[in-house]
Amino acid sequence: MQHTSTQDTLVGLFVAAGIVGLFFLALQVSNLSSFTEQNSYTITARFENSGGLKVKSPVSAAGVKIGKVSAIHFDPKTYESVVQLSIDSQYNTLPDDTTASVFTAGLLGEQYVNLEAGGSEEHLKDGGKIEITQSAIILEKALGQFLFKSAEEKK
Amino acid sequence: MIEFLQQLGIKTRTSFTKLGRGTFFLLQTMSGVLSVLPRPRLLLNQMHSIGVLSFLIITISGLFVGMVLGLQGYYTLSDFGAEESLGVMVAASLVRELGPVVSALLFAGRAGSALTAEIGLMKATEQLSGMEMMAVDPIKRIISPRFLAGFLSMPLLAALFSAVGIIGGQLVGSGLLGVDEGAYWSQMQAKLDFQDDIINGAIKSIVFGFVASWIALFEGYDAIPTSEGVSRATTRTVVNSAFSILGLDFILTTLMFGDH
């Protein structure tokens, strides 16, 4: 009988350890605790060029992450990139003349959407649109322009 | 030439017959799983010998794999000044790939081979036919509890492996190499998704647990009842499990993470 009860304890400890491991992975390792889809709202921004932006790229305002990119698609009528941003609902006081720009974190870092608040009294609501946008700076394009310019100057 | 073709035909046919027997065996085992539930003691004993006794090898291997990943990742990432991403690298490789795969390989080597040898020996010493004589179904009494125990233990072991590995990576990364501890965790949390990474990793480990337990039990049950037969069956368990785990891992990875 003594033997069985030790065995029970060991199995119990093993299962508990396994479940603690799963919880550790869910809470400490992944983003489950920080940001969930439920309490967020979606706004759309149209960019002439969204560069290397991807779904799940961060959306930040004043350097703080407040949401993420939930979808990107191409509009075949206006030839623009339509980016859906899902913003944490605790930040629901963004003015409706907010500017969205695609920035790069560091020289070669990942791209993210930066929101800069305007001065309007009205707030952006779920399904709202950001009118003023600034495209991503494409490194190749910028380099090309720079080289072209310096060649012009030499003539 | 004719003989060669004949041999080839026999080989193909026997392997298909074996696959058929294996599938039939699996169905029998799964239908026997329900009759384990009224006797939790059987399951508990097997959880002990399959899960608890694999605990040590899994956690220690996980710790070392995580530490090596931390060390190796640091040398590569520091060339690009991206040491801060060490946490992402360690966690993503562990949760997505190494956790489920390495723990399944260890599981097949540690628990699978023991299962095959045990059941093969039971067959060789006619304990299984003895049970049948006493109108006890050996599938329900012997095989199903072991199958269920393996199936339940594997995801827990894989989660432990990944968790311990990530801690090991952190120990080496921020303890030894000076990566910022906050960056290690926060970058990891920002990059790893619960659904895409953790759940998919868990699905992998469930599939591997299912397959590894099935192979181990079937090889034992199907072993030629001699000492040589049991030894061959044990070898086959480890080899076939390793092949199936790695092959399935490739398929599951393309299905789960193919697009990013």
C-alpha cells in the first residue's frame, strides 16, 4: 500500500509539472497575457506603399506598442495597400486626424506602423479610417535616387 | 532475376500485411481505451513507468539543449548586433521544433523500447495467451492502458522540455553571455503567438505521442516470441519511431508554419 501511494504522488507531481510547463509556455513565453483579439478595435489605413509590413507587425504610438497589423491587402482600384490595424481598446481616444506612417526599427529592423496623434476633438472608432498616411521608405528606391542625384551633380 | 522480383514482391506484401495488422491493432487498442476508464489504477501504474520515469531524462536533456541553443544562437546573432533576439530564437526553435521532436525521440528511446521489450517478453513467456485463457482480453488489460498513458504523457513531457530549455537558454544567455534579461523575455513574448506556436507545438507532441506509443506497442505485440525476436522488435521500435517522428514533423511543419 505504501508503494502505491508514493506512486500516486509521483504521478501527481509529474502531471502537475507538465501542466505548469504548459502554463509557463502560454503565459511567460507567448503573447497570450499581453494582447488578445477580443478587447481591440479595428481601423484601416491606406498606404501608397506599405513596404515590408506584415500581418502581426506592431502598431505603436509615441514608441509604445498599442496594437498590431491584422490584415494587409491590395486594392486593385486605387492601387493602394489597405492595412487593417487592430488597436487595444484601452487606447480608444486616438483623434480622427491621426497620421499613420510605416517606419523601420533600426536600419535593418522590422517595419512597424507608427501613429501620430493630431489635434482633432473627434475620436477614431471601430471601423474608422486614417486619412493621412506616409508610405514606407524603400531602401532601394532611396539609394537609387541618391545615386542618380550624385551622378547628376558630377556632370 | 526472377528470384529477386519474387523477393521484392514478398517484401512488399509482408510490409503491407504488417501495416494492415498494425492498423487493426490500433483500432482494437483505441476501442479498448474506454474500458481503461473504470480502472484508473492500471493507467496510473503506466503513467508512472512511462511518464514519471522519463521525467528526468526529458528535463535534463531539455536544459542542455536550451543551453546549447543559447550559446550557439548568441555567437551567430551577436555578429549582427541582434543578441536581444536570443530569446525569440531559443523559444521559437524549442516550442515549434526541438521540444516536440527531441522529446518524442527520447520518449521512443526511453519509454517506447521498454514497452516493446515488456510486451514482447509477455508474449514470449505466454502471459498474453494465458490471459486469453482466463477470458481476460490482453488488449484491454495490457495494451490500452499503456497506449493511453503514452498518449497523455507525451504532450506533458514536450511542454516540460520546451519550458526547461527556454529557462536553460536564459541561464546561459543572460547569466553567462550578458544578454539583457528583460529583452530576452519581452522579445520572446512579442514574437511568439499562443495559437500559432504553442498550440501547434502541442498538437505536434500529441501526434508524436500517439504514433510512438502505437509503434512501440504494436512491435511488442507483433514480435516473434523468441529472445531474438524481442530484441529485433525493440530495435525496430526505435528505428521506426524515429523515422515516423521525423517524417511526420516535416509534414506537420509544412502544414503549420509553411506560410511564415
